[in-house]
Amino acid sequence: QVQLVESGGGLVQPGGSLRLSCAASGSISRIYAMDWYRQAPGKERELVARIFSSSSTYYADSVKGRFTISRDNAKNTVLLQMSSLKPEDTAVYYCNYKSSPLSAYIASWGQGTQVTVSS
């Protein structure tokens, strides 16, 4: 059974930066896409960024130009570099992986990592 553990969150001032990491344990035969989601209080979980096995990427409009997603294939790890953070980026950030375009996520949602942007 695959488990995903997010880390790297914290409290940062507006304009600051953080780097989130998602580490996978367990056997993963194939990864099609690695996703970062976030969920703010009272809001639905939203897709923030995705990186495909081809290394192409997708970003939500709200983070485009500020966030960068990258992956370490050998370690099945996905990173999210967040810069120019805004208070509206405050949320719990989650990661998950897909093995194919139509498959469900390979793991249950983890605890996430809290990102708080505040002065």
C-alpha cells in the first residue's frame, strides 16, 4: 500500500517562499501524474499544480508564475516551490499520484502540510 507524506509547510510572511515535498513509500509501478492540491478553510480542495511523466506541467491560474512543480523520478518524490506567497495561499497542501489518465489516485489522502501566509 502506497503512503504519501507531505512536508515543508509553515508560517511565512507575504512575499516569502516555501518548498513543499511529497515522499512516497511502498511499491509504485507507474506514475502518470503527480499532483499538488490545497484546501483552505471552508473551501473545496483544488488542484494547484500537476507534473506529468513527460515532465510537462499544469498550474492553476492563481499560482501561475509563482509556483514551480518538479519531480525526482528515482525517489518518486514531487516538490512544490512556492514564491511570492500571498495570504490567499494559506491552506493545507496535499499531494497524490495517478498511474494513468483515468485511474483513481494511488493513495488515500494524507495529513497534508499546513501553509500559512500572514504578517
